Amino acid sequence: MGVSRLRHIPGIGVDLVGDAADAAGDPDMLRLENLDTDLRPPRIALEVTRSAVEDDAANSYLPFQGHRELREAAAAHVSRLSGVDYDPATECVSAAGGLNALLNVLLATVEPGREVVVCDPVYAGLVNRIRLAGGVPRHVPCVPAPGGWHVDPDRLAAAVGPGTAAVLAMTPAMPTGALLGPDHWKALAPVLERHDCWLIHNAAMERILFDGNRPAHPAAHPALAERTITVGSASKELRLIGWRVGWTVGPSRIVSDIALVGMTNVVCQVGIAQQAVAAALSAPDADDDVAAATRVWEQRRDIVMRQLDGYPLVRPHGGWSLLLDTAALGLAPAEASERLFRHGRVAATPMTGWGPSGDAYLRLVFANEPADRLGDLRERFRTAFG
């Protein structure tokens, strides 16, 4: 690497598998490698986007912190889920997607050399952004069990210490679909106060929950309201991936710094997309829309679990993906990915670099293939693995 900050930042693997699948040009290839979805965005978002193309005000850098309507909608959305009343003028700023927002938050909260606590396995893109900001990831094991993944609340809290800048939490987590909830927030509250740390809540999928689970926002815990920074995105719940709109909501004392980083980094968001996201977030049927999409994704999860019954899968309780334990099959994830691609015509991403335990897993995304294309998944696996 030309500069030292890139020394410990590998790729994420998804691009390599996705590029290979694109190059293959095989319409029968199952695309389970990337966090895309074939479910259409909310109708109102499409309509407002088309109107914005003709609106000169949408073709502007201004306002740098995001259109007023978007900030109002995002602040109201987070306020409703957390029970904390956020001011859109001083406690909300938008960004060019959720991961841009997360990098802005990390740059505003993490001194070089300080630790950021994350669960393991974890999306490599989050780890890479921690490192790019000069932080040091500290991994807390997420343990597979027959009923799904589990993070021990006390073990999570014990990872916080004098060298910690923040805990970066995501529920449901990506790629595991593991859930964090009130027990975790209760355990974290005293140690975050003791060590004066932030809780960064990656809320990209917080309503994509299965099995009757409900969102559990950390700021709902009274002791965490002033320590929680929420990062949201239109990409997953609203299926507005190409719109590249995200938001950060939190205490004004840190949001002003995050806004400064944002202007120094990407400057502003996609002008023709912001009003559409605001409309989708605040629509009267917004919750129903997300719930309807979630039911489809839950059905697809169930199909994959049934098709691959007997294979070493861990059941996710939300999100868009699940993990296959390739070590239990006697294979490295890269070898399992290659066999599935070549023999089963299934594109799936090895978790190499996705935390210390990622080297044992292959990720299967179930959000992008309809049910009728998942019906022969078991036969594809048999062809690949025997």
C-alpha cells in the first residue's frame, strides 16, 4: 500500500464475487452475494424523485446539511422509535448514504489509537471505516446457537475500557442477523458513562425483524439518550439503494462536529433524492410498507433454511443475510464460494476479513432472489458439495 492508513484495510470480497457473476452473464446464476433487493421502493419515493429531476432547487449543493424536509422526517423517525425528542435543526444532519454517515461519525468521535467495540462476525466495511478513522476494532464474539446468534451482554460491556471511544452496535447485525436489546443497553449504560464513550447505533435495518421481534432502540434507555448517535439509511428498509441518502441523529454537542466532517468529506447529499426519502419516511403507510417488505424477506429466509436443512446454517432473526459454517464442511470459505459458483451457479461471498471468526463462514443474501428461484437451492448445494 502507498500510505500506511490502507495497510490494514483489505477489500470486502463482495465486489470480487459480484464482478465475477456479472462477467459470467448467466441468467440462471443465483445472486446471493450482495445486499441488493428486487423489491421495489415505496411508490411515493419514485413519484417524488421523478418530480425532483425537473426541480432546479434539487440541482444544488445547498443546503449542505440536508434539505429541511429530510432532516425533519429523519429526526421524527428516530424520535418515534427511541422515545427521545430530537430537534431537526440542531440534532440531525444528512449524509450520502448510511456508510458515509458512519465514517463521518467515526471521524468526529474516535481519536487515533482508540478502540471501537464491535460484534464478531461483522461487516468488513465497518471494520475498514474504523481503521480509516484511525481507530482500533475490538471484537466481541457473537456465538452461534441452535436458535440463532447470541451476544452476551456482560461480555459486550466488559469490552469497554479506558481506551474505548465508542461501541458500534447494529441490530439486526449484518451479516449475522443477531439482535441486541434492552439487556445489552442496560449492561452498557454504566460502563459507557464511566469511560465517557459513545454508542453509535447503526439503524440501517432496525425494522427488518423476523419471528415477531420489535425494534429496541438504545436511546430508549434513559442513561444512554445523551450518549447514543443514530445512523440511518434509506437503502435497506426503504429499498432506495441508488438514492444514497442517510442521516445522523444525536445530541447537538456532537452533531455539530459530525456536520463539519460531512462538509469536509462528501460536502452534500444527492439533491434529487432527499425529498423522496423524506416523503417515504413520513408517509402515513411507512410502517406498513416496511412490514410488507419484511414479510417477503422473512419468507425467503425460511425457504433457504428449509432448502438447506441439515447444512450448518445459523438462523438470523432479521436483516438480509445468513451464514453457512464452511469449516463444519471441511472447507475454507473461499473454496466453498468457488465450488458454489462453478458447480452450483450460486454467487455467495466468503467472510474472509469480516472479523476474527469470519474465516469460518460464507454469507448467503436472501433479499434479492424471489421464492420461485430459490426452490432448487438444495440441489445446487448438492452439485457443489456432493
